[in-house]
Amino acid sequence: MVVKKRVTLKDVATVAGVSKMTASRALRGASDVSKSNVDKVRQAAKDIGYIGNHLALSLSSQRSNLIGVIVPSVANIVFAEVLAGIAEAIENSGMQPVFGVTDYDATKEYDAVRNMLSWNPAGLIVTGLDQPEDTRRLLLNADIPIVQIMDTDGDPVDVCVGFSHVRAGEAMAEALLATGRKRFGYVGCGLVQDTRANKRLGGFKRALAKRKLGVIGIETSEEHSTLAAGRRLTAQVLKKIPELDCIYYSNDDLAAGGAFHCISEGIAVPEQLMLAGFNGLDLVKSLPVRIATSLTSRRDIGIEAVNVILRRQREGSDTKNRCFDHPPHIDLGL
């Protein structure tokens, strides 16, 4: 049997024509190594198939080249686009993303955060600002950049990148009111776990209250948001209150389902009944009727989150308690 010899850092340094220390620093992306040396070392590592031992590196330097990313779902296109932005920003940085999925479960989120931190990552990106106290304590005690994304309504552990969901709900209500709508309904799914959707509903109601109006019909379910759920819940709320002239949905998936119900029942959208979702998904543009939505910058949020970590690593700049706001843009579909 032939015993294979593991390629070592010394081999990389020899091929690149640099010292072992320079090779090590170049592979870690240290800022004091020239670009020419970084290029030579990375090419040498590629040519001879060097893998390295990142676990040993993290133990010796107290940091690995990992950036942890924790999201509620990868099936949801919203978070898939956030991850695409993260992947784009990390490329060629010397960092490697590691993903965890919580399924909107607080226990899974705690376990994911704890496990990620045990690998001594260079930084951690976590969705939302409303973690339970035990999870928040882990984040507060982590001596690395913590970037909480997709929300700015609350007190960030370190840095947050996203937008105010309260303000997003208010802005949609104000825009719908400006069209002359007065009899509002609401359809939502998973509101117990989806705190951000709850914040939007709160902002929506608050804006209506300023005009002495309210949401007069509500249908919710704790199932996942789907077209089928949106269609069914829309039918239910209209059966109870047929005089509604606008329905606000917790997201575009449900609003699209509502549109299909209206089409099947001959309800003119938006002339007779205006439908408003959230997220600005491409699905909305493909519907045979036009619905309103809030366009969110998911990819840009992912890119900004990574850049915060890379800047902190590169410059040591203090961005503590700062928020980077990417407010949604409203498209009424008119």
C-alpha cells in the first residue's frame, strides 16, 4: 500500500519562494502581506493541492477563517438571495461561509449560535434582533463582530444591517391610504415565530389609527406561507367581510395566493380589491393582475453584512452599536 504524504505549509512556502511565516499570513489574508506574495502563495497552494488545518489554525490564533451565517430558512427565496449576497462579498476574501438553518425555532437557533462560536469564527451573521436571552448572552460574550440582519427595530448586540419593519408597515399603510382605500383586511402566516411580520402589522395598524381607521378583518394561520394558504385565507376573510377594499399580507407568497382567489371569483384587482404583499419577489411581476409590494434589498443586505466583518478584521474600525439601513421601496402596482 502506498502511503500518501500530506502536503504541508512548508511545501507551499518552498514552491512560492517565501518564508513559512509569510505563506501562513498570506493564506490567512493578513493585511501586511503584499498582493504579489499573496497571489504566489495561493497559486502554489492550488498547484500542489494544499488543504491546511484550519482547526489547528483557529486554536493557535484564536480565530478561524470561517464566517458563520444563521438564517431561518434556505427554502425561502428571501434568505436565498441574502445568502447569494453573502457569498458574493466573501469571494476572494480568504474567508469561508458556514451556514446554519433554524426553521424559526429558538432552540435550534441557540444550538446553531453555540456551535458556530465553538469554531472561533472571524465573525457571525445572525437573522433578526429578537433572540431569547440565553442566545443573546452568547452573542454578547462573543469577542468577534456580530452582525444581525434584516431588522433594525431593537437593540443590536453589535451591528445590524437591514430596515425597520415597523416603518415598512407604516409606509405601506400610508401609500394605500393615499389611493383612497378605507376598509382594510389582513392575512398572515406564522406570526408567532415571525417577529418581523408582527412588527410590520403593528406599524400598519398604527398608521391606520392616525386616520381613525383599523384592520376590520384578520385571518391568520401558523402554517408556512404558501400560495395555497394565501388563497384559502383570502377566501375566508372575504366571506366574513366582503366589503373589504384592501388586504395587506405578511408576504408576497400569500398575496399571490390571494390574487388567484380573486381571479377565480371574478374580483377585479386592484380596481375592486387592492392586494399588498411584502418582499418584492419576482413572482409578483408574473401575476396576471397587479398587486402592491415592498421591494427589499436582500442581496445588498448580505453584501453589507460581510463587508462590516471584513472591515473590522482589516481596519479594526469600531462600528459598535451602528445600524446600516436599507429601507424598502414601495411599488403599488398601479
